[in-house]
Amino acid sequence: MKYLLLGLFTGVTLFAGCQQKMPYDLVILNARVYDGLGNEPILSDIAINGDTIAAIGKLKHGGKDTIDASGLAVAPGFIDLHTHIERLLQIPSASSHLRQGVTLTLGGPDGRSPWPFQPYLDSLAGVRLGPNVAYLVGHNTVRSNIMGLEDRLPTPAELTAMKAQIDTAMQAGAFGISTGLKYLPGAFSTVDEVIALSKVAASYGSIYTSHLREEGLGLIEGVQEAIQIAQEATIPVVLTHHKAIGLPMWGASEKTLAMVDSARAIGLDVMMDQYPYTASQTGISVLIPAWAMEGGIEKYRARLNDKKTRSDIKAGVEFNILNDRGGGDLNRVQFGRVTWKPELEGKTLKDWAEMEGLKPTVSTGAELVMKAQENGGASCIFHVISEEDVQRIMQHPMVMVASDGSLVEPGDGHPHPRSYGTFPRVLGHYSRELGVIPMQEAIRKMTSLPAARLGLTHRGSIAVGNYADLVVFNPETIADKATFENPHQYPEGIRYVIVNGVISVSPDGSINPGAGRVLKRTRN
């Protein structure tokens, strides 16, 4: 049986059940304990038996294993509400997340998820997972299953089929539905379609997370659409990786945060998550008008061969370079992964133009973007977010920390540094160094707040009877090391990561995967 925390701040030894006479499995001594609820830390010991926190306070008994946390802090394991863990079967340790203190990752964001859903979850049963994992079901995945990449309304039969797939995923344990309305085929959907599918998820007490239809010039309308979905589908909503893209929209977070406050004031359950960087990362196709890619890559290539259509596509790309993720400067578009031309990785669109002996103009940049997509696309980092917006959004009480990071390994491509440093960056750079938010508030945004969003009552806080997902770190030295120039660097200051009671990351940097579990949502 799980128990609520009683008397955490009294210094009294508490036990789940009768008083313990035998040693605990693991004890953490002399720790500065952050409970995850936003309270000031206290000096305390923590005892663990099996996968559960057994006692908190001044311990009377030792443990089979002991961690002396003198001078260190202990927090609940960090919960990452937006992760791209598509390579989980290839990198089951998820070491780039685990090493930054993440003990639970939520996959299936931006409208893309594994399918068939239940068989995929079953395939993870025998895998030695590093962190716990959970999943959303993706709208884009389901729409593609039924309609392909067609730009049209679904027929009644197709809508019924999509609802059935959402229902199947919910029964399999999905924590909610995600959309990527900027991506294909989600960009072809109407709000009525999304509402209809979200109602299915809502019937299971699940959530809706949205990569908004626009995060640049159409940001305000995108937020309003998400609020409409919250209202009409009666579903909790997360505006995921919330930001204002492109120089014309810098400062727009003042309005979007006010919109969220207004929605909450009338009873709508709207929240946000955010990564702490001034650059986004996604496919270079985000610079290309959605209509140009309807039907897939071959149809896109055919459109490029028509002079008039090519001109229209180029005009759309030029507009997005000037006003949206292009930031009006080819230097702001940096290549991440380019399988067909790996020498571009880490370089910018301007660098590529100069490599080709071309002037780095907007026109040239548009041609190269079109060429990149024709060759199979590329992942790019777009340096088009204002630091002021990052800090303003971070301070909002209903914003959670989430990486939007992929599973990566040293030397593999040129990823966004968020894949290595999101959580340490908030704690070190934004909390300790800049004082944007207090340490205990930063931890709340990483632990109890996302746990509550997922309906997890026994993770996300340090309490007797809760699962022993914990991070032991040095609050004076914790820091992200990954940069946009040199992203493959693990953070500093994380001493131990404990997953379900098992030490999974040790001070020497060694990884002990296998304690992670597949979590499934049960119907409320």
C-alpha cells in the first residue's frame, strides 16, 4: 500500500508499515532534501526498500548500501513530458536522458507515436530500460494510417476509424493524445477533427499535448485553437515546447501567457512545457509550405519540376526564412543530422551556400532548402527564440520543464544540446546563476507538476510509500556542458540517479540500466 507523506519536516523517522528492525536496502544520509512540491529543502536521511521510499528523517538503522549525501541535494527523479525516444530499442539505456536526472520519459509527442501501439509496448517488456517510459498516441500517426498524406477532410467512416485507433491506444495504456499541427498530415486537419479525436482520449481521463499549428506569425491563433480544444473536448491541455518563433513574434509570450491565465480563470485546464534554449530543432521541411509536400516526397519532387509551382514553393520558403524559423539570416539555420551530406552537420545554411560558391542570400537559401528536402530532408537547429521570452515563460507557475530531446550517443550526428543538458541547465544556469526561478520551484516544474499532469500519484515527490525515483546532485556545481557548437557533452554535478530503488547512474559515470519500467495509464 502507498502512503502519503506525514511529518516530512518534523525530523521524525517514518516507516511504511511497522518499525524496521533489519537494514534497509539503500539509505541516503545527510541530504538536502527537496520534496518536489516547491517547499524549502530540509536536512534529512532517506531509506529505500525495494522500489519504495520506506522512511524519511533521522534514521535509526543502516542500509545494505549507503550514499553519504553530505553537501549534496536529493530531489525526485525528473519527469520529461516531451521526449523523442523513437530509438529506444536501439538505445534502451536512454543514457543522454538518464545522466541528466530523468527517471521518466514521455514519448509519442508532436503527433507521432509507435504503431501498432500495444505490440510496441509489448516489445519493450524484455528490454533493459534506463528510465521509466510512458507514451502518448499521435494524431499524425493515426491520420496517416487511415488517410495517408492527403489534404482533405476525413469521411465519416475515416473519422470513425481514427477514433477507433485512438480508443485502442487508450485501452493499451496511452497517457493521452498528441498533435503536431505544423507537420504532415496534421496540418491538413481541422480543429473539429482534432476535437472529435480528443474527446475519445478525454473519456479515459487522459491529456492532450499540442505542437501548435503555428509558433511564429500564427502563434496567437495557435494558442487560441488549443484553448478551444480544451473547452470543447473537455480535456487537460499542454502547450508543448511553448515559445515564440521568429523575430517578428519576440515578446509575444506576454500575450500567450495571459491567454493561458484567462483560460484557467474560466476553469479550463491548460498548462505548458518548455525547454531552456533560444533555438528549436525540427526538420528543414518546416520552412516549406505544407501544401507542397502533400502526398509525399515523389509528389514534392514532381512539383519542383513544374516552373510555376516551383516558383510558388520558393516564395513560401523565402517568406519563412524572413519571417519564421529562418530568422531572416541563413546563419540562424544550423544543420543537425544530414544523412545524405554529413559534412553539413554543425554547419549553417550560410556555410552551405558558401561551400557551393553561392552568395548567402535569402533566394539562395530557399533554393538550398528545397534541394535539401528533395534529397531526403535534414534535421536543423533554428536560432530564432528570444532569451526574454524563454525567461518569461519559465517563470509562469503552470510551465513544466521538458527537453524535446532525442536519444543520442556521443559522436552520433550534431544534436540540439537539449538532449544532454535541459534539466541541469535550468537548475544551474537559470536558477543558481541567473536567479530566474528558485531551486525548489525549478524542481517542482520537473517533478510534481508533470507527475500531476500525468495523473501519477506516487511519483514526482519525495514521500513515504512513493516510488524511489531520485536524483542526488551538487546544487553548487550542477551545470549543462553541451553547447550548440559541441553538443556531445554530459552534464556536471549529477552524482546518482536512482530508478525504482536501483542506483542507475553512479558518480564514476557508469550506467546500470534495467530498472526502468513501461508505465501505462489506467482509466479514471
